[in-house]
Amino acid sequence: MKLRAFCVVAALAAWFAPVSVRAQTENVARLENPCASGEFLACANLAVLYKHGRNVMRDYPKALTLFLRACEGGVNFACGNVGEMTYLGLGVPANDTDGAPILRGACRRGDAWSCETARRLGVKMPKKRPA
């Protein structure tokens, strides 16, 4: 019974895999024009694809450039990614002195991913002042 269930799951995964690969490729193409037109969230999402190499060749410098553009457009998680990539040296030489404040800023502006990444990297967050 377990073998039959495994075979069914494997067959379904093989059946749907081409659809998901095609969808991811289309996502890259669908994000490029809006990003070029100034839709900063599209730039940030495109940067994620380049950062992780999802259906495009992993390209840290390109991802960083796209994250910077999105950050300048006000996308906080993009700022957090700029901080993380700078801190770790992905696409640029590692520089924790410059990366940490960028991460802190994105966290202070409410981006949970940036807060978690700062914590994971050991970036010290300033204590909140009493109101």
C-alpha cells in the first residue's frame, strides 16, 4: 500500500513538474517589463529569482542591483536583502559595517524577514527607548 501511494505521488509530481517550471520561467519574463517601468515590487521579486537561481542563472550582482532599485522605491524586504547581501558578501565584498545598519533599518520599518535575518546573523539591534 505504501509503495502504491508513493508511486501515485511520484507520477503526479512528474506530471505537474513541467507546468511549474514553465510558470517560473514566465514569472521572470512577466517581471522584467514592470520592473523596467518602475514597479518596485516587481524588481524585488525578480531579484529574489536571481538571488536564488530560480529558473535563471544565479546572479548575485544583478540581484543586488534589483534589490537596491526596489529599496530606493520603498520596498522594505528589498532593503533587508541589500543589507544581508552586503553583510555576507553576495555580489559585493562582505562588509558587515555597512550591511548591519541597512538590515536594522528595514527591521525598524516593520519588515519581519529583515528582523529575522538580522537575528540569524547576530546583528545587534538597539534597545527601544521607553516612551
